[in-house]
Amino acid sequence: MARVSPRPFVVSRYHTQRMGVVVQIGDLPEPVHRTLKARAAASGSSLSEYLRALLAREAARPTAAELTARITARGASGELEASELAVRRLRDLGE
């Protein structure tokens, strides 16, 4: 009986973990494609690299709803002091 090497599985598993997800966008207007391609070229990257970075930046920023949820989850920080009063208080303390 032939012995099967575990190596192909390891390489395959490694390859799968290293690969990203493929996203395909259809019906992109030609002017949008031209603009993105020109911006990618101006930044010295390929269109794929440019779009990957653009999407990563977008995904890193919280949406308005996510930001609101974070702020709400923190709860009230206590009684707020008017900015003018806080500045005067700090000046009086010599800070």
C-alpha cells in the first residue's frame, strides 16, 4: 500500500490560511474604473493593491452606528463642566 505524504495537506492548509477572500464587483461604470485606475497608477500601485488598501481603510473606520454604540456602551462620564469654567479652574491652579 502506498504511503501518502502529509506534506501536500500542510502546504494546502498553509496556502488557504494565507489567501484572502476574492471580491468581484460587477457593473462598475467605466468613468469610475478609469478614475480608480488613474489614482492607483499615481500612487505607484496596481489597481488591486490600491483597492485593497482603500477597502482596508474603510473597514478600519467605525460606522456612525458603531461609534454611537461604543459611546453609549461607555455610559455617562459624570457631571460635565463647562469648557470656560474648566479653563479658568486650570489657570487658577497654575496648570
